[in-house]
Amino acid sequence: MIVLASQSASRRAMLEAAGIPFRAQPAAVDERALEASLADAGPGDVARSLAKAKALAVSAPGELVLGSDSLVSCAGRRFDKPDSREQAAEHLRFFSGNVMELHSAAALVRDGEVLWVDGAVARLHVVELSDSFIEAYLDAEWPAVAGCVGVFRIEARGVQLFSAIEGDHFTVLGMPLLLVQAALRTLGVLPQ
């Protein structure tokens, strides 16, 4: 059994569906402060640093802790979860007609030692979004997408935002599950 350092319903659902035994113990990490300290780092490096910080923040002596994080970059700018519906609309207007890169990372830690960290990127091609579409979309999806980087849930109406997606489904959902499974096999947690 592993400890998932997250309260994300999506990450819990991925582990459950994959049959990976876990218990959830959310990490207390000031994500914005850590991001600010990494201002010059690339988005993939920031996502990996946040995943490590979350895993390291959970006290679970002797247990393997899985931390994960995702962030979006678009046209050279990084985006976090929106703070308000108005900010969500601003994000969507910025993404309109652009390619959004979703960086998902994960880290495995035991007793304060980082055993593994990696990440993956998905490229999501956003269709042109009219203001009326954005308002109708947020009427249907807010506040459910308030906790979603990129302001979408791919398993819901968020799929309407995209004309094409490059990358694996799990990365889009917020955790590079295929990479995590490979690491868990290497560490002997999952069978080979």
C-alpha cells in the first residue's frame, strides 16, 4: 500500500481503477510560495518540484508516499487553478485558439528520501472560444472546474474545449500514471 499525498478525486479514481492499493493523506504545501521561488524554472521542473514537496510533506514513517502535481503553460505563461469565475473566464479567453501544455508530475518518497520523480506533458489544442461559449461553459461547469488547472475536466464538458489532444489520458487527468506504475514495479510494490 502507498500513501497518496493528495485530496484530488481524479488521482484517487486513477489509482482505484488501476487496482493500486493506497490511502490518501493530503499534503500541506504552500504551492504558490514554492512556485514563486522557482520563477525561472520551466513548467515541467515546477511540476516535479511541487510533486516532490507534496510527497515530502506527508509524515508516514516506513511507507511509500506518492506526490503529484499538474500545471498548465500556454504561450510562455504558466497558469494555476483559477481563484474566481472571472479569472477562469480570463484563462479560457487566453487559451482560445492556442495550444495548452499540461505538465503532470509525480514523485515517490520514503522516510524523507526521494526515490523517484518524473513527469509527462500533454498538448491540448484549444478551439476558438467565443465569450458566449465561455459564459455557457462556466454556467455548466463552475464551480467544479475551480480546482482544475486549465479550467477543464476532460471527463466532462471540458472535452468541448479541444480540437486535438497529444499525450496520454492519465497525464491529461493530472498524474502520469503509466510512469508511476513503472516506478512502483521497479520498487517492488507492483508485480512485474
